[in-house]
Amino acid sequence: MAHLGKGGGLALQTFQLFQSLRSHIDVDLLCLDAPGLHRSMLKEPGVIVAGPVVYPRGILTLARVLRSIRDDYDLFQVLDPYYALPAAYLAKAFPRIVFFGQEPAREIGYRYGLAPALLTHAAIPALLAGGRLVVNSHSLAERFAKYAPLVIPNGLDFRRFERLPAKDEARRRLGLPEGRTLLAWVGKIIPIKRVEWLLEVLRLNPDLAAVAVGGYREDHYGDSYYETLLRSYPDVRDRVVFTGEVPWDDVPQYLAAADIFVFPSRFEGLPNAVIEAMSAGLPVVASDIPPHRELVRVGRTGFLASDPAAMARSVATLAKDESLRREMGVAARTFVREHLTSEACMQAFLDLYRSVIERKHRSVVHALPDRRGDVERTSKAKSR
């Protein structure tokens, strides 16, 4: 794993799964050291830091450590396509499970351009050879159907959302606007998140305010996207609060302060941000992309929108109907509690680990030479 200290959806989901697994099996989390708000997680028992996040040297660092310890473990799970996947391939770490929370070629291509995307796409068959692929959404499973992936949706520790403060209390504590319907958005402020849609919604609904929770400086993009947003929407700047990056445990407080969750991403895996918002009892208005269709039940837990104008209309419908917001929020919480708990996610992985290890043991037994004929011949020779 890489980027644990920097946080992000995959890192936080990984750490939550790691903590859940520790009470059931012996598990270590091998990662690279990245500075960030969540760096304290690197000091948890069982976390092994191989070296700094430096591309591409970090791949070789991980590979070297994996090669030195691979005989000490029964199984390897790869949780990061940028560093850990090529490192596991170079280290010949088997048996291995590879987890995709996004389509690697698409994500890398969107950040770095067509050539890296094509290279990643071409390398995927070799990188997945001999491993078991797991994805977190059915839409991703369709994209990688030829690898027969297992779908294990992201799970959420619902306990973090069981004792939320009252809305007014949360707003006062966090210094958020009172007396307005408040929209919330959570994530990294980078172009694929299409935060401009949120600002368009505010522009089309002048009575609303919003809070955007997440860092606006990122290694590849810097803060240029954030600065562009500020320049492009000066007319709504006084109605949106950009918090910057906040501790993971503070996110539920911001969601408790909001009325509606807005999530206009261009593409996703199965976004933790939406699952957390639903757990906080918020109706969701999200972009109409395949992963969001797996989470949002249109008309029951929220709405899907294909453009900013449609998103603004759905938000306006919810903003003027408190009972509808409350009804959808209750349905959203129920959906997460019934289908997307961390316990269910952990159990699915435990079952997978057992099946992979049992298959490994069976293959070893079958590969052993059958010595019974030699024993019988030896016994007969001795008797003669």
C-alpha cells in the first residue's frame, strides 16, 4: 500500500479493513511513508513502513522488502495499483489478491495522459497473472469480466455515525452557515471530482450554502484547480466554505451539519464519501455514473444527474421539502446498515483468504511425488 499518511478513499478504506482483520488473523500492512494529516496511522501496531513515496523508486523499495519477507506470509493482498501492484509482480509475491477500487488505466491516464494509460492497460494482464482479482463495484467487474473478478463492496464502520451531534450544534461547533439549507461535498479537490458542478448548483440556487470538505493541494495538480474554481465563481464564493483537509474522524461532524450531499464525480469505484453521507442520514444527489447507480436508489435515497442543471433541479426539490429529505435520509442509513457494513466487507475478505490458502495447500499436496510405490517395493525387497 502507498499513500497511507496522505489519506484518500483507498487509504482510509484499507486502514479500516486492516484494523478489522487484526482481531481475527495475523496481518501486517506494508506501506510507503507519505507526509499528510493521517500520518499517525503509520505508527499503529502491524504497520510496516518500507520507505518514502517517491516515484518510481518507491516501487523498487516495496519490491525489495516484499522479496525479503515473502516466505513469512501465507498470502499477499495488493491494494494500490501505482506502487504495490508492480512491486508484488517484481517480487513474485504469491499467492496474491489484487484489489481494484478504480480502473487503473483510466485513473492514471486522467492524471498523466494517454501514453501512461496505454502502458498501464497493456501491463494489466501480466500484473494480474496468477492472482485473484477483487473489485468493489459491479460496474468495475463488468470492465474486467475476463478476469472473473469477485465483487466485495466497500464497508463502513457504522459506529462512527451512531452518535452524531444535532444539526444546529454541529454548525455552531464548525462555524458553518446557519439559517440556510446546507449542501456538503467530501473529497480531494481535483478535476475528476468536478467540484465546479457544486458551484454551478449554488449559482442556480441563490438561497443555498455549501461546505466542501477536503484538501485542495495535490502532488500532481498542486492547487491550480482550486484556484481556477475561485476565479471562475466569484459570485458564490461567499456561500461556500472550503475547509481544506480535515482529520478522518471529523468528517461525520461535517455531514451531521448538512442537509443534502452532492457528489458530481466524473468517475469512481464505489465512493466512501457517498457511503458515509448515506450513513449520516443525508439524501444524495450524485452524477449519473455506473457506480453511483449501485448506491443511490433514485427517488428513495436520492437522485442522479447528468449535468449541473439537472443536479441543481434535484437539489432544489430536496431543499424545499424537509420531510422528503428526512425520508430519504432514513432510507439511505438503512441501505448502508443492511448492505455495506465493515463487518460484511471483512467477512467476505476472510472467506476469500481461506479459499485461496486452501487451494494453495491442495496444489502443494497434489504436486508432491507419490512415494507409496517406492515404499511397497522396498518392503518386498527387504522381505526377500
